[in-house]
Amino acid sequence: MYNKIESKSKLMQMTNNNDEKPFQLSPNSLNLFLECPHCFWLDKKKGIKRPPPFPYALNSAVDQLLKQEFDVYRAKGEPHPLLVTHNINAKLFPNQHLLNQWRSNFAGIRYHDADLNATLFGAVDDVLEFPDGKLAPLDYKSTGSTVPNVYDRFQIQMDIYTFLLEKNGFQTPHKGYLAFYVVDKKNGFHDRLPFKKEIQEIDTNPSDVMALFRDAILVLRKDFPPPHSEDCNFNHWMEEASKFKK
């Protein structure tokens, strides 16, 4: 559970100015806020980003291929075999046009808070629809690890997607689904990359998302950044490297 650090009343005092810059935050943004509020402030307030990691080109390619594959079953009105194998009584969300919008990094599924003058948005991979009409997010995860892991950032991501679905008028079962595609390394490469596939169901908690969103915006409304997190590796590197300045 997220422990909010500021009261709503204090936040509203700082966001009452209509001239305040509007902010747009994503699940990655809020993950960064939780990792290190100082790095978050530099990124979103001043555009000073952490040095990026190597691009996940292979993961992105697998993600795109999976979207194409799931869309084929969606167009035919058939359940994807992975859902059948894991006895998930849901169909793929049938509205391809709306799903394409929700998938877009430039649109996504969005919630704008007028009081905060800020938007929370996310780009989903897919959505499941249950017989009672409730929707749940489905995210594809490809990995070279031996076993799939549900990291904290995955949990927050699914909590936020659930929150956004509900803010857009949809009911949810407070569940999220992670479709893991794990590279199978047992039988060699042979010009192909085999995967072991599984789906993990996780409980989602959208009730804490609004407090997290508010606190992140509160930090961005301040003129100076908060301290780095104690375990921020970027700050540790900077402190050590600064010892050798002339």
C-alpha cells in the first residue's frame, strides 16, 4: 500500500494557480517518483533525464509481434490459446479501434484531473473482457530470465491501468494479467527463439493510485527538488565521481 506524504488540502493550495504548467505522468513516471523523487523532479520539471539504459529492441519486437498475434484472434472472435490453456474465462476486448487508441504512447487511456491540472495516462498492451462486462489489463512480458518475476513496477503498472479503466467508466474485477514469454534455452538456438508461455493473475489496488498521483504532482509544483532516495545509484555515482573534479 502506498503511504501518501502530503494532504490533499496542502496540494490544492499549491495547484490553485491556473497558470501552473500542466503535467502528464505515466506508470513509468510514477515508478521513477517512487525510486527517487529528486530524479523524478529533474526529469519532469527540468527535462534532465537519467542516462538511458540500452534500448530493449528485442523486447519491443516481441511485443509488436504479440500484439499482431492477439489481434488475429480478436478479429476472428476467438480466445487466444494462452487464455484457454490457463482457464481464464474472458475474451479479448473486441473494440480494436479503441484498443489501438489505448495502446498508443501519444494517446493511451487517460484521466485528467482539473484540480491538479495534470493528466495520468498509460499505454496498455491488451485488455480482457469478462462475461459480466468487467475489463482487466493484460500486459505482455518477454524475458530471458529462467523464471518470470512480478516486480514492483509491474504491480504499480497494473494498479494504474485498473485505475484508468475505472476513471473511464469501466468496471474492473481488480485483477491484472501478465502474459510471460520466457526464452527457452534448453535446446539451443537453431535460427529460432523458442518461448515458454504462461499467464500470471495478480490482484490490483487502484485505491492508492490517486494519492500517489497527487504526491508526485506536489513535488513537481515545488521550486526545488526533494533529496535523492538513499538507494539512488545515480546519486551515488555522482557523489563518487564529483570527488575527482578539478
